Amino acid sequence: MNSVFQHYIIDLSSNNNFVQIPTMQGDGNNIRGFEVELIQNGTQYVIDKDDCVIAIMGTKPDTHHIVNECHITDEGYIQIDITSQMSAVKGRGDYQIVLMSKRTNSQLKSFPFYIITTPATFDIEHIISSDEFQLLTHNILKTDTVIDIANKAISDIRTLETNVEEQELIRIANEISRENAELSRDEAEKKRDSEESARNTAENNRRENETIRINSENQRLDNEASRITAEETRSSKENERQNNETIRIDNEKKRQDAESNRAATELIRCTAEEERNAAEAERNSNENNRETAENTRNENEDERLQNEIARETAEIERAETFEALTNDIDSELAKLETANIEALEESNSFKVKVTNREGQSSTSPNLLNTIQIGIVETGDSEENPTASITGDFGNQKLNLRLPSGKPFKISGTYSSIAAMNDDSDNINLYDFIMIHTGSVEDEDTGKLFMKDASGMVFITDLSGVQGIQGVKGDTGLTPNLTVGTVVTGAPGTQASVTITGTPENPIINLSIPKGDTGSITNISGANIPYANEEDTNNIKDVVDGKLGKTETAAFAAKLSSERTIDGIKFNGESNVIHYATCSTAAATVAKTISLTGFVLSVGATVKVKFTVTNTATNPTLNVNSTGAVPIYYCGSAISPGYLEANRIYEFVYNGAQYELVGDLNTDTKNTTGSTNNNSKLFIIGATVQSSNTQTYSRNSTYIGSDGCLYSNNNRLNTELVQSTEPSTQKVGDFWVQEYT
């Protein structure tokens, strides 16, 4: 059977008394209904389906109430079904359309309109008029769904409790094993008691003190008897205790006899305890060594991670640079097809001029290497002379460090020339040796030798009467070495160095041969011989036309323009590093790090290792004093405790804040009591009801006005509603955070 629906317009801005909707008494089961178009100021009122809950509320002719849910059609109309209760009583009923916002918790009501129920032609007294609240019933069904979810959680908790009970049974079994071991120990103790008879002699003095103690004990028994008079309810147990005390006194006498044997056994036990303590000390030492090794391993792991980051960055740069150079080389090689290469020879100069097929020319720098005297230093007399060449190819400098002259000193004497020659391997180079045969008549006495690269060399004969020791002379002047003449020798000659001037002001003169004239056949950047890898890169770029006339060779190691890679400046001279360590205190909001070449720009990336766990609210990060920028996670300020110590986090700057990349472990732990966090149940969004009375007869779970959880009108536990998480909890507890 098709439903009967009529269309009505209700104005939200004016009275709707003229709107009268007819219905027939007894209609129901969605057979008859109507749809309402809401208008405002002559236009259709737009309803947000996702936000609004729409209901029809009113009073029937017999004053019973109706609160039913309505539906929204695709055209934005409100569809209302006339139920059996709405048409149960003849006459006029007053109704309103109510729009309720889920976001703002606000309501919009229409002006009243009327539903006129025409009496039926037959008796419909079998329909009993009553209140009808379909909307409330629908929400109660949703509450039952939440209760089913809670019951499922309770079942999971009980399963966990069963596992805990099984673990408890295992613990009890272990406890029984421990008690059996304790019984074995008690038997050994009894055996030890039987061996204490050797202490009887020394025990006599203790027995005298025990007699005094027994007298005091008798006094205590008298006082105890007075106390028993006031404790009639426990007199029988006290009499039993007195009998046991008498037995204990007898046993104490026996224990005194065996105490002497116990002392000997105790000495053995003490010795074993000392051995155990020594073993424990050794174990602690081994544990400390293990912790030290573990710390070293962690430090090495951190260094490895940093090196790995640097390696990956360098590999990316190398690939990008290689690709760029390959593209440039391919472009230049295309220009060099049928290129004309000629040599330009001048005095002390040799250059290469390359002209491509388009007539464009480039000339290389001077390819002849020129060496000038650079830094000349005077070293200690014990140093070896050193020389080094610095500067780029074509403009190099010779740096010298020459030792000052050693003072004259006879390093040793020998009884004969033969003895000196036999021991020459033990004489230092350039040491002076004198021959002293023991006889002034011997012609070898007084001869002076010096050891050079060829062996022992005779210098002079110092024979004669030894003079008086002279006065020590003044310290000589430090030589002031200067460069004199530097000439270019003929090709093929050997380089030479001569020293003129005075000992205080020596002058070094250099003769450096000119290189042979080279020949050019099919010259290119690939077949020129180079002195080293650096020259290979620099000169090859010149020959292949990659550098202009005014550019230097060192420029080949840089990019033509500086770039920024993920927030780090890069010109080709150094690696791009995004890693840094933050040691800012845990409670300090402003976290700071240092990162070479960092530029704060959108997309800038930093990887930070925190040495302490952050406890500050709304922390910020300041890199190289570029400003404190908020740290966000999933679109909101990061919470305290999320940035843990000794973990590396990656952040990307989005123009407003540093957004943490990836997921975090946001599990929290309650360290108070013996809480098992995996078994807690939180019912969020519950509101304390004002009464335990329910409007429907079915099993229900709710929160009573006393803040406790009820099921079927039975209270399950107390103090359920909390404003904050309880400090002490146990498995199986419920708690509800109140939401208003």
C-alpha cells in the first residue's frame, strides 16, 4: 500500500496558525504523513544534515506528549510520519518543528501549527493514547550499543585476570619448592644445634642472666594475669598461651645447652658469607664493566648513525653533482666538435687557446709551473731541514725550515782509530770524535774526526798542550735568512741552491731550470699529463673550456651559485648535515640547537637527538638563533613526555611551526600502585544523571546521581566519576571522566 503524503510550507519568521494538517483517527504504521518546507523571508531555509537532529514535538488533544524524530529528504524537506499515537485521539493537536545542533547544542523552533484528527466511523478504543518519545528511544538504543562495547571490554579484562590467576598458580608452585628448601635448611639447622655442646662451659654465665630474665618473665606473667581478668572473652586462649610459654621455657633450657655448638657452626657460616660477599663484589665489578662497555657501544652507535646520515647526504650530493657535470660536459663536448686548438708560447709562459666551430675562443691560464720562495724559518739545531711547496699549479711557493748551526762539541773519545772505526755504527751523523791513546808521544793522540754519510772523516790534529778553559762566549745571533737571486736555468740542468752572506745574515740563491718545450698533438682535457688529481680537475676544466679567462682553478670545487638544500646552505665546499643534539633542560620551553649553514625556510629539515625527556608544555625549537618556532605533532602542539631522551626525531618547517615527521609511541604509564594499564576501561563523555528512574523497562546501565555505576538498578562500584585519573587503580576498575 502506498503512503499518503502532503506538502506544507511553514515560515520560521511568522505565525503558522493558518497551517492545519488533517489526519484520520487510527491511521499509523507510516501510511499517512506530510512533508514540511521551512522558509525564511520567502526563501527555503537550508538544513545542515550532518549537524542537525530534527524532531516534531507537541501535545495531543488529551494532553499526552509526542517527541518523534523526523527525516530530511534530498530536496531539503522535513518528512514526518503520522504514528498511531499521533492519531489516537480526535481533535486538534498543537505541534512544533525543532532543529537541534549537535555542534553548538542549540535549538531552533518553528511557530506552532495544528494537526486536526477527524473521528473514525468505527470504534478504535483498542488504541490506548499515551506519550510517545521515538527520538529518546532511538538514543537509548545507541546507549545499549555503547554498553555492549563496555561488556566486551569487561570480558577481555576477565580473560586477563584468568591469565593472572594461572601465573599465580605457577608462583604458588615455586613458593612450595622454596618452602621445601627451607625445610631442608631447618633440618640442617637442627643438626647444627646438636653440635653446639662444646659451648656449655661458656654458657653458665649466660644461664645466670637467663635466671634474671625468668624472674622478670614471672613478673610479666603476674601482670598478664591481671590483664586476663579484664579480657574474659580471650581468657581461654591466654591460658593456652601460658601453657605454651611453660613448654617454651623448657625448650629454651635445651637451646642453651646447644648454643655452644651453634657458635662453631655460625663461624663456618660467617666464613661462607665472606666468600659470598667477595663473589658479589666481583659480580658488581663485572656489572660495572658491562655498563661501561654498553655506554661505549651506545656512543659508537650514535656516531655510526651520524656518519651514516652524513654519508647518505654526501651520496645524494655526489649523484646530483655528477649528473650536473655530466650534462655540462655533454653540452661542452658538442661545442668542441671540429674545435681548433693552438699553443701560445711566450717567455716563461705556455698557454692553450681553444676555438670551437662557432668561432668562440677561450685561453687557459699559464700551464708552466713557477716556483717562488715563500716562508723561510729557522729551526732548532736538532731539527732536520724541511721543505714544502704550497699554492696552486702555476703559482707555487717553496717554503723552507733550516736548522741553526750546532755548537762545536766533542761527543766522545776512543783509544785508537781502529776502535773508533769498529764502533762507527753507534756514532751519530756529524758527531765529532777525538782520539786519546793515553800517550802524548803517540801521533794519533789529539786527532779530530767527524762522521758523515761516507763514514769517519779526519778533520784536524788538535795535539798540543791543553789550554786554560776560556770564558763562555755570548750566545750567537739567530740567522736572518733572506732570498737573494732566483734565476731560470737552461732546460735539462739540475736545480741548485747556494748560500752567501754572513752567518748572521745568510742569503739563499736559487737556480731553477726551465722546462722543455712541449709539443701539442690532438690535445684535449683527457690526454694532458697532470701532476696530481687536483691539477687534473683544474687544468682539464680549463682545456675543455669550462672556466673563463678570469676564473681561478679553486673555483672548480664550488658551485657557480650557492644553494639551499632542505634548509642548509650548500656551495660544494662542505657536506650538508641536518643532525644536531639538544641538551636543553627538560622543563625549559625554548629548546635550542646549533647547525652549520642552517636557513629557516619552508621545507627546512632538522634531525634532533634529545639528551633529556621534555616535560615542558608547548615547547619551541630555535636553530642557530633563527627564532623560537612551536613544535607540532599531528596538527597541534606536542604534549609533554612525547620527546624522549636518547631518541632521534625529524622535524620539517612548514612556514609556521616545526611538524614532527612520523608516528610517536604515545602510550602512557601510571607508576602509582600496581596498575595494569592494558586493562583499564575509560568511558569518556558520560554525564551524571539526576535520578535512577528509567523511562523504559529493559536491562540498562547508567551513572547514578551519587556518581556510581549501576546495572539493572544495582550499584556496581563507588566513586566512579572523576575529574582526573585516579592515582590508585587495580585490574577490573572502571572510572569515568565527567564531561559537561
